[in-house]
Amino acid sequence: MNNDKQDLITELKNKIKTIIDLYENQKNINKELEKRNGELQEELNLLKNKMSDIEERYENLRLAKALVSSDNETAHEARIKVNRIVREIDKCIALLNR
């Protein structure tokens, strides 16, 4: 009877040790995943900034091309874009004056 209790206690200790080991392993995996997540978030932000810069450069290139072109339709489009930019600047100035 006493031996059965010892066996039960030993088995329980082994199971608890196994659970603790599994917990520690999962904790380490979680730390690695959080680190990787942070790296991916940083990379995503860098790529978003790069994409934004490329989009801005593309828009500037389109505007420059429209200004250089002698086509009336393209010139009209360029005037519209310049007017839009001027309106945006005026809105910014108005907000700064508040």
C-alpha cells in the first residue's frame, strides 16, 4: 500500500515536471514569435514608407510629364492637378492660422 502511494507520488511529480517543461518550452517559443512579430512589423512599416515614397515620386513624375507634354488634354490635366495642390496648400495654411 505504501509502495503504491510512492509510485503515485513519483508519477505525479513526473507529470508535473513534464508540464513545467512544456510550459517553459511554449514560453520560449512565444518569446521568439513576439520577437519575429516585432521584426515583421518594423519591416512592414519600412515597406509602407517606401511604397508611399514611390507613389509620391510616381505622382510627381506624372505631373512633370503632363507639364512637359504639349497635348491640350494633358495640359488641362496638369492644370487641374496644380490647382488641387494649391488648394491643399491653402487648406494647410488655413489650419496653421487657426
